[in-house]
Amino acid sequence: MKVHIEIDLTPEEARTLAGLPNYEQMHKAFLNAASGKIENSMQTLDVEPMMKAWAEFGGMAQDSFNNMLKAAMSGSKSFDFNTNTKPDSKE
């Protein structure tokens, strides 16, 4: 025997029916506090040091990737990703 029951409830009604607490006011207070902190940090954010750090990392990543491709194209069977050199090379 199969019984199919369909109940159409809003989330608030379902919480009440299940006996769960309503944290709506606490959730709103948390979101207001978090958005206030985000807005304050955006006003004092200095983008220049962050962009310099990202640019340096991008250059290192690009060099590493290029070295890996060169090793792959030259038929090398081994490549040291930590030093970007072949283990048998003398750099």
C-alpha cells in the first residue's frame, strides 16, 4: 500500500510545524553587522599592494608554466616543478 500526502507550506509554516525556532531577527542582525564591516573595509582598502602581489605571482606562474612546456616539448621525461629545471641540468 502506498500513501502519498502533499503538503503545501511556506518555510515559516514548516518551521513552526516542526517546532524549530525562528532565527529571522538574529539572521537580519548578523547580515547587517557583516555588511557594515564589509563596507568599512572597502573604504580603507588599498588596492595597489594587492595588485602588485598578484602581478608578481602571475609572472612566476607564467614562467613556471613556460618552463614546463619547454621541458615537455624537448622530450624530457622528468621535470622538477619546485625549481623549474630538469634534474640533470646545470644551472
